[in-house]
Amino acid sequence: MKGVVFLGDRKLELRELPDPTPGPRDVILEIKASGMCGSDLHTYRAPANAGGVVTGGIKRAAGVIAGHEPCGVVAAVGSAVTDREARIGQRVMDHHYDGCGNCKHCRAGWTQMCLEGPVVYGSGGHGGHARYMKVPVSTLVPLPDSLSFVTGAAISCGTGTAWGALRRLQLQGGETIAIFGQGPVGLSATQLAVEMGARVIAIDIAPERRKLAQEFGAAEVIDPAAHDMVAAIAELTHGEGAHKTLDASSAPDARAAAVRAVRAWGTACFVGERGQVTLDVSADLLRRQVTLVGSWTFSKQGQAECAEFIGEQKVDVERLFTHRWRLEQAEEAYRLFDTQTTGKAVILPS
């Protein structure tokens, strides 16, 4: 089979690899949709390096297939996999991490926090930018019949990550939330927050992404190049600030603004990966009783809950996708995605 392998320094290769064979507790997925996410972009941009290097807290192996938003059908099962766990033809998403299976985090469905060290598919193990993918049966999450494979791919990271952050924020209907960055995760957060009944203020430097945010129901949009973000949000909230804020951009200025734009007793959340932020702890946090939380993706249970919410509320997640690509178009797809002006993109291997 052919799989997309990142070489570093914005280079990739469509490499011929043998079809995977399942171990006793593995399944083989026929990938129907493999989303492109900000974390894929980090790996695409990373300098070329040897396998085993830890970047951003994640172990990266050389020569592995990219893509950590896999969704498809079960094509083969290992000898020790029961019918209750997986059956051929079953529609599934994948919780794209593996851990020891025994520590407290693994048992709670948070395998990415495994105390023995996790494997992240698409960087430390083969991912979904290929026709087939081998995963442990324990990583499967059923895809509701009402949801498309493309929707399932989004839930498998970008949209699921937004869901996890909104749950960490305990967002309530009627609250105002300012969402910094309208890339795939931020735009997903805008879409979900609107469905939850919140008023969304969306911030992004790209006019194309601000337009998408408006189409997804954002009540207000802000261009940070033209406005002081904190002052603009205060003006839109009677001088108080937003009830909740979410930074999905990783930009230092946006992160600081997310903390400063939340009202007293409010909660700010960082979900964008990597980078730094400088805060005045007394003025920005302590003396306003602000709560600052971090959110890293979602648990296996959280992924299932996100899919259930999207199915029940009939959220049109496919609207996130502005581009769809064949496996052979991966190089062109990542060049465009690297401009950070589009909505979400997906590779369709099968």
C-alpha cells in the first residue's frame, strides 16, 4: 500500500509499504477519511531528524505514515479479538493513542497521558494517511450510523479537541466566549459553542477564516491586526470581558489576550499546542480571580460523547471542510494547508 511519510522541512513522500498484518489484539482499518490537523502541520514543518526524537512532548519516529485523524471500517481482526470488540465491516473512529493499558490514565481512557509514555499515531506509529492502518482494538470508538466518515475523521482530533476544551471550560448556554484562532480546532469550537447556545466572538488574522467563523454562527469577529483584542472584547461585553475564552492559535499575544479578555471570576483555556506566553500574574490572574486551564485533546469516552452530541444535534461538521484530496495529492494538500488560510482539509485514501 502507499502511505504519506513526512521527511521534515516541509517535504513528504508517498512511499510504498507492505499491507499491515494484525497481531492477536489488533485490527486493520480500511481508512475512508483521514483529516489534516494542526498537529500534522507541526510535524510537516519540523526539521528533518532521526527517529526517537521528542518534539513538543511527543515522540517522533522516522519513516512512519502521517495522519492522526483516522476513520474507516474494520477490514481484518486479530485472533484474540472478540465479536463484541470489533467485527469486519464495522464503522469506527480511532482514539489515536496507545499506552500501557494498566496505569490510572489508560484505565480512565486518557491513554495519551500514559505513565509509561504514549504512542501517538501519525508521529510515533503509523497513522491514517494510507489505505490501511493497524491499531489495537482498545483504541476503537464506534462511529454512529448518522455520521459520515469525514465527520468521524474531524471528531478523531480537531473537532474532538474543541469539544474537550469546551467541556473543560464548562461552557453554558447564554455565556459569551471569545475564541482566538479560527483554524480547524478554533472553527470547530465556534461551531460547537454556537450549538451549545453560547454567544461567540471569533478572532483571527485571516479574513477568510473570519468569514468562515461568521458563517458558522459567530456573533462578532475581530481582526487582531486592526484592533486591540482585549479592548474590542470589553467593548462587546459592556466593559466586563467574556465569561470564557479559548486560545486555539498558540500565538503568544493571543494567549495573553485570552487571559486578559476574560471577566473577573471567568475561565480561560489554552488548547493550542506549543509556544510561550508572558503574563503579569497579579494583574492578569490573581486580582481578578481568573481560572486558567489547559486542555489536551480528549479521552476515548469524550470522543464518543462528542460524536453522540453531533449526531443528536445534527451538527453539520462537514461544513468545516473546504478541501478534499486524494492520497496522491498529499503534497499539494499540505502546501495549501501550510498557508493557514483555509478551513479543514481531509485526505480520502479509499
